[in-house]
Amino acid sequence: QVQLVESGGGLVRPGGSLRLSCATSGFSFDKQILGWFRQAPGKEREGVSCIRDSDESTYYADSVKGRFTVSRDNVKNTVYLQMNNLKPEDTGEYFCAAGLGLATVREMCTIPALNDYWGRGVQVTVSS
């Protein structure tokens, strides 16, 4: 059974940091493109950052470049999202996703429907 379980969300002040983790099981972790998406109330789900193991390719949405860093641990089957200098507009439900990666990293991260597996999400709230 495939499982993706996010953790690390919470409430943080603007300028603060959070580290999200996504523990996975039930599939070949090293063959997947892993990614993070977020959804704010009333808005569509958007790709934040994705990473592919085979060539360490990454994708970042323009809104998070220079502030967020995605990484993966193929021993722990876990993908991380380090979020620094958080802004109120980063608020939303953050979801971990995985796909076989037949598309490019950018495509997997900008077209949510291409991803095969999803976690249940974790809330991130940036507010003073």
C-alpha cells in the first residue's frame, strides 16, 4: 500500500522557517519524481518544488526561488522542503506528491494531474 505522510507544518511568523517532511512507503522511492504542492483557500493547487533522483534535477516555482529548498533521502524514503523567509502568501495546505517521472520535473511540478500518489496534506500558516 502506497503511503505519503507529511509532517512539520504549523504557525510561523513572517520571516520565519519551517521544514516539511514527507515519509513514503509502498513504492520504489528512487524511481519517482517527488514534489510539494500547496493550495490556499479558494485557489487552485500549485506546484512549489519537485526533485528527481536520477540527475538531481529540481524545479521551483518563481514565488519560492531563493527561499525554499527541496531535498530527498533515498535511505529514509523521505523528501523534505526547507522553507525560509516565509511570507503570508505562503499560507496554505501543503501536499507531498510522487510520480513515475515519465514527464520532465517541470511538467510534474506544474501539472498536478501527472502525479500518481498524494499525501493528505499539512497546514502551513504564516501570520503575525
